[in-house]
Amino acid sequence: MKLDHTAKGVYAIAATPFHPDGRLDTVSVDRLTDFYLECGVTGLTILGIMGEAPKLEPEESLAITRQVVGRAGVPIIVGVSAPGFAAMRSLARGVMDLGAAGVMIAPPPSLRTDDQIIGYYAHAVEAIGDDIPFVIQDYPLTLTVVMTPGVIQKIVNNHRSCVMLKHEDWPGLEKISKLRAAHKAGEMRDISILCGNGGLFLDFELERGADGAMTGYAFPDMLADVVRLQQKGRRDEAHDLFDAHLPLVRYEQQQGVGLAVRKYVLQKRGAIASDAQRKPASAISDKARAEVDYLLSRLARYDKRAAF
């Protein structure tokens, strides 16, 4: 089940469930995996930024991978970004041995020039091996690394094992168009493009050539429905459904508290037992919880999945 450039649909960025005291909640790992599958996802991405990966011990990362891969039955991408290539290699080889479909690599914030970015991915591929399919994570808003379409094109053409771009530049619609034009002109290999940013621009990203979503919005079933409707040419229905969710999507995108909001909604949906994060962590106030509840009540008028 190795990842390749034909990947489409929704690869939900999975949260990592914790007990209030910070211990891993392994029961909720299964519960959350089942929830994502019931929502119609194509695959899962674990140990990403939303998965609080830097707060995990190496043994915990492998244990979560083993548990999710063993239960899901869909392709699993694992985030393996690390300060050094030795740790990246160890985790990448370990998760692939456990049955992961591929890995995701984010650039470190220290990279500034095009040559540094291209060189970094060359060293990463050398470290993990060119037999492991990998995803470029392009997230300048958080990682502060700006990848131009030309840089992405070079990385893709330099490494056959690069099969996907996780696109979450903002604004980024023109980037998608340029990358698809480069492929059409024979200047770049074909790759899958899945989009993040909480799904905030998914409605038009799909129309620009994206293959789906890779994000952590607490209603992955909505994302899957929007992708399906767009694929069937039912544009207005896709936009109507997306627009109904947009206020909550926007609320989730607040820097610093977005994960707390998502975990709160996932808990309300019954996907996890607790909305706890491992320290250090942000939190939302009682007022913020009330605002989320209000948004959910309004959303439920259009989408009954929000009526808890």
C-alpha cells in the first residue's frame, strides 16, 4: 500500500489523544481511527504538527503508528520531520517497516534560500532512502520557509520518491495553477496535491487542480463530501456545503488555539474521550467553548452532523 502520485480524496491529519494527565490514550487512538474511517477518509496522516509529534517519545511514535496501521486498512502517511537526519531516518525506516504508506517531511525554519531548500530535501532523501515515498510539506505560515513553484518543481524532478505535495501556502491558489501548468507542459512529473490550512480554501483549491485535502478540520466527512461533489461536477452543492461550515473552519484557524478548538469538537463528536493536549499546550476559555457551541448550533441547521 505504498503511496504514489495517484493519491486523491481526503487524508485526515489525525490528532493524538491524551488523557488529562498527559498519558497517551490508546483506547481513543482506536476510537479516533474508527471515526475517521466512518467519515469516509481515503487515508490518514499521523504524527504531524496537529498530532503534537514533537511532544512524543520515539517509542510512542512507533507505538501509535503500529496501532493505527494495524486498525485502519487505508494508507497511512507518517510525519518524520526531525532536527537531525539520523532521527528522521530511524523513524522513517521504522514506520515503513510497520506498514506505513509513506512519510511527510517538513523543512526546518532555518532554510532561507532556494538552494538551501533543494539541498535539504536531497539530504533527507539520502538519509531515509529513495525507496520511501515522501510528501513535501509546504507550510510557510508556520514553518516560515517559502517554497516557490520552481523550487517544488526541482525537488519533484530530482527525486522519484517525491509523490505528493501537502500544499498549505496562503495565498496559494496561483501556486496550484502554476504547478499543474508545469506538469501539463512536461516540465514536472505528475504528483498528488492535497491541501491543508484547515480546508479554508478547499472549495477553489479543487477547482485549481488539487486532488483533495490533507487537514485536521473536525468534520472530515464534510471535506470528503466536498471532494466527492466537486469530482461529480456538482459545483454549487459543493460550495453550499462548504459555505455552511466556513465559520467553524475559520474559527479553527486561529493561531495558537486551533488545536484546542479541534480537539474540543472531536470530543463533542465522540471521537476522543478528552480534549487534553500534552504540555506545553494552549487552551480555550469557557467563553470560547460557548462560541464554538454557538457555531455548531448554527451549522446544525444545515448539516445535521453538527447536532450533538
